[in-house]
Amino acid sequence: MTGKMDVTTDRPTVSQLLVRMDDSWAAFAQRVRDLPSELLGERLGEAGWTRKQMLAHIAVWHDLLAEFADSGTPVELEEDDEVVNARAARQAVGRSGGEVVAALDRSYRRLRREVARLTDAQLIAERSWATMVIRANTDRHYAEHAADLDARIGTT
């Protein structure tokens, strides 16, 4: 695909960042679609989240990022990361796997729209804060949780 960002570049353009986001999202979303839906309720380890809770967690971070991605300037969260994660996990319990996956897809599309509105200058302002936080909540976040989509986890 043309327009790919060099992995050593820490000052991408908006279009380069969108390509990276889209490529990593496509691979992650395909893994989600490939996972049998009955495995979404399986725990990731003995005391861990379910896959459904993990996916809800990613959607929440997409949504939080979309809320402040429009400026490109640093924003402090009002809550601790652990509080945000715990709430996402609790809210996923009462939802079906299909609802969680649909919310995940919507959250990515919303985040992508907000990132597309940024300027190249906003991406690199404040020591590339926007680039850093977008990557932390997209391609790096997907890589962090990719193994959680392994169908063997949680099975006996």
C-alpha cells in the first residue's frame, strides 16, 4: 500500500498515521471476526477479563481518544486508567458479544474521523503528543491484545 509510514519515523503526516491505523485495525478486526463468538465470554487467564471485556476496553479508549483528538493538545484524564478499564469491563458483562464487537467497530470509525480532522502540525505539536497517544490507543494497543484473541486461551 502506498503512503505507508516508515516505522522509524516519529513525525508522521495525518495521511501516514491513518494508513498505519487502518492497517493495524484491519488486522486486529479480522482476528476479532475470525474468533468464534462463543469464545468472547471466555476468560483470559484464571482471574482475567473475558475477551468481550477486553474488546470493550479497547472501544472505551477509542472513544476517550476521539473526544480530545480534535485539538492535538495534551489532555489529562479526569479518572485513573484503572478506573476507566474497570468500568469498561463491568459494562461489557451485560452486553452480548455482538453488541461489544459492533461498539468496537463504531468506536474505531469515530476515532478515525477525528484523527482525519487533525492537521500535520497538530500531530507534531507538544513534542508529538497527539501522535504518541493515537498510536498508544491504536496499533500499539491492538498489538498488546492480539494474543488475547487466540482461541486456545481459556480453553481446557
